[in-house]
Amino acid sequence: NVAPDNGGLRRDIDKLSGDDLRKARVYVEVALMRDVVAQEKICESQLARYCDESCPPERRWSKPQQIISVKPDLAIVLPNLLLVVEVKFTSPFTPKQLKRTECLVEVWREAADGAAFKALGLAVTAPAYVVCIGSKEFADDFDYPYADWQALSTNASALFPGSDPSVLALQSAAAFLEAARATQENR
């Protein structure tokens, strides 16, 4: 199952070596099911079972095309570990959105004997987590692993040179959010 608890994620990340981290692959707006269907590793009819009445309502999709077109913001593939990342800048996550992402990852794991997981180079038994990156005022609203923009900025600044474009972008994001918070507090 997709695990929303921080303890399991921390444990799985702690098992990784520096070499494992260097092997990480990052995919942006992951249209994994579309790619797997296009490569004929799975067909739409194999996804139909996730749309019929026998599927529990919380895991039911309206049509196979919906499964194919959903794109999480990021997927980070590490040896034997999948992190599916949803990102928000100034708005909160909704439980429905996060549950839908969790269900999508389960479809990736199950459909056509795990064709989508296999396409990522993962065993179907690999741990998978839905992780959120967002504004810190929304961090306590749910049980998913969470990173806020300020923490990312601080950590990136400690790891990379101040001139690194990613560091500069994260610092700008954190500064923008702080200014927006200050403006809201002064109203």
C-alpha cells in the first residue's frame, strides 16, 4: 500500500546509501499511465476494473481515460523506493486530491501485473509514498509526509553554493511566502 506515515518513509530513506541517492531519477508531471498504454504494456480495458461498481467508491475512477491522464507533479524514483510528490505554493492540499494520488499509485502497482512500476524500474513490492511540498501553514492539516518551502530553501542553501539556480529559486519562493504572510498579518 501507499503509506502516508512519516515513520516508514524516514526508515526507508535511511536505508539508502549515497550511491542509491545518486541513482535517483526525477520525473516532472508524470504521465506514466499514458506512456505505459502507448507502449502497449497495458490497455484501457485492463483499467476498466478500476471504474466499475465492484471497485470501492474511494478507489473508483469515472473512466479509464481519467487514470491515463492524471499527472502527479513529480515522481522521484530511487532504488526500491518511489516518492510521488504533489506540490502547492500558496493553497492547501485537499484530502480528496491526496487520496486520488494515493489511489493512482496503487493502480500503477496493480494494473497489468505492475506494468507501470516495472516501467520505472521498480519491483511491484517497492515502498511508495505520496509526499507533499507546500506552504508551512498547511502542514498540520493531514498525515502525509510534508516539506515546506522555507525548510527546502534552508536545506538547499546548506548543501549547494548560493549561486546555484535551484537555491536561488527556493530562496525566492520562501521570501515571497514570508512577504505574503506579513502582508496578511498586517491587514
